[in-house]
Amino acid sequence: MASALLLQAQAQLDTILANIMELVRVETVSYDKPALDRGADVVIGLVEGHLGHPDFFHRFDGGEQGDCLHFVYEGNTDKAVMFLGHYDTVWPLGTLADWDTESGQDEDGNTFISAPGIHDMKGGLVQAIWAAKLAREYGTDVPTIHLLINGDEEIGSLSSRGHIEDVARLADAAFCFEATHHGKVKIGRKGVGVIKVEATGVESHAGVNPEDGASAITAVIDYCTAVAAQARPEAGTTVNIGLINGGSSSNVIPGHATAQLDIRITSAAEMQRMDQVLDTTEWSDPRVQVAVHKDWNRPPLEFTPANQWLYSVMEERSRELGWDLEATAVGGASDANFVSALGTPVMCGVGTVGTGAHARHEAIYPTAIPHYIALVAETVLAIPHSPRA
């Protein structure tokens, strides 16, 4: 059956690429709701065009963000899997008109197709649809498939996180169709903390009576540099002081200042440690009031025993397909982080093989598409017969 799935995916590659370009041609920047609505409509059309009318469907209103789409296709086993992806991109409206969308060959002779959003992650979305299609058409024991596709991933999944977590709790395994990392699946992703610091000091004249003032800027610098000193790069924990603002004039002791930190961690233990650092770090002048607003936007994606199990199932299927699956850890986060934190086994980065996500040379390599479609479909069909230890 493995060869049949792969051969069918290869035979349908032209149609798959046409589906990808249909989605690419609808620009879906995260901050434009009408554009996102148009993109969501195209996604619905592609899903139902290939999989038929779902057994359950709900379009969750994202408010100012893109809507979250939940499709359910019932299987004939007691197992369920989750396919996860997003249709929003970082590219503003009008990018497509200025983009030299083309196919060609890179310096190594590999054929590519370049377009905004094609690698992150409209190509992966179409691969998800086709993996579900082939699993249902060729499988004997088929799990229920939940497709959860959101429109606000690039800006933190603020309106869709709850829906992602609700569906993840129903799944025995999950697959996130973000781009591969040079053909490797992603078994580790850093968690992200966005920390906002606000200080209120005491203004005074910098020349006449500086001693009466309490500098908000100095307090912010004290706090932020002390937090940054607690980074552990060797453990994957980094702190970036990305923004500092404050003051009104060089001759005024500043009474207000703000800063924003970006903290990345690779483990829950490090997230707890840095959370404590944020709570206990002090500054030099007690007359300044400092408020710290913590937003741990995404927990880390760790290679947990649950994820190790799913990787082993996928690794075995890849060998049956005639190639060796490779894995890596990356610094960026995805919605798979939410899934893994709940204990649901998840494999991230099972989408397109390509290059240049968020860059003007964004592109995919089409010849790899059938392999990953077949691999995910085969892994889905193996879930009912692969008990976790």
C-alpha cells in the first residue's frame, strides 16, 4: 500500500501544484480581515472539493483576526488524528503583483516554484488536504481526521489557541503542516515569552535638582540587563532587549519608560526558571515603580515520550517508502507547541520542502511533495495499529 499511496501522490502532482497556486493567488496577510475571509473561502472549497462534505464543520469567528476552520471526517476506528495549519501569511497585500512568481532551477539543479506564502505555509495546507484524501481513499482502518486551520498563526494565534487546544485533546496524534527544515521534521521548537516592562519614575530638572528625580529609564535598563544576564544560551535560553522607549527631553530626569523583551526557551523547566527571574529581579532606585507584563505566547515543543512514539511510527513508515526520515530542532515556534504542551503526540514540519520562509526568495521544491503526502497518510493509517508504550 505504501507504494500505491506514493505513486498516486506522484501521479496527482500537477493537480496538487494547481491547488497550491490557487491558494497562493489569494493574498492573506494576517492583519486584513476581508483578505483573510477570501482565503478561508478558498480553503473551504479545496477541502470539500477533495474530501467531500464534512461530518462536522464550524467556522469560528476570529474577530479582527482570521477565522478558524474545523472540519471533521469520521473514520471507522476509535482513533482520531489532528491536521493543523494556517492560511495567513506575513506578506502585505500587493506583494503578489510585484513578485516574480516562477519556476526554475537552483544552483544544485533542483526545480523550485517561488511565490509569497507558498512555503509558509500554503503548500503545506494543500499537502494536508491530499494526505487526508489519500488516507481515506486507500486506507482500511482509518482514524477520524480533524482538520484545524487558523488564520492568525503568524501573529500568535490569539483568537484560535483555545480551538487548537480543544481539538488537540480529542486527538491520539497530531501533524502540523508547517514547512520542513530543509527536508527534516521538527521535533523541537523554542517557547516564546513576550515581556513588556513599564516604569514610572519621578521627573525633575537634570541640572537644577537631579537628586529629586528618579529615572524611569535607568530602572528599565537595570531590570532588563539583569534579566538578560540570566540567559543560558548553552541551554537554549536567550533574552533579547528589543525595544526601549522613554523620557521627554535630555534635561529632564525621565518619569516614564517602557521596554519589550523576547525570551526563548527550549524546556518547561527553563520557562519556569525565567518566569521566576522576571518576578524577583530588582532595580536600583526603589522610588521607581516597575510593572512587568508577561505573555508566554507559546510553550516549548519538547521531544517528549509521546512525541518520540509518533516519530518512531513515522520513521518506520518512511523506511517502508524507501527513505530515511531526519529530524531537527529550531528556534521558531508554531501552533504545534500548544498541542505538545497538552501531552498529545505531535509531529511538526511535515509540510513542504523549500527555502526562504518570510523572505523574498520563498520557494518550494515540488518533487518532495508526494513523499511527504504519502508519509503522513501512511503514518495516519498506522496509528490504529501502533499502541503507545
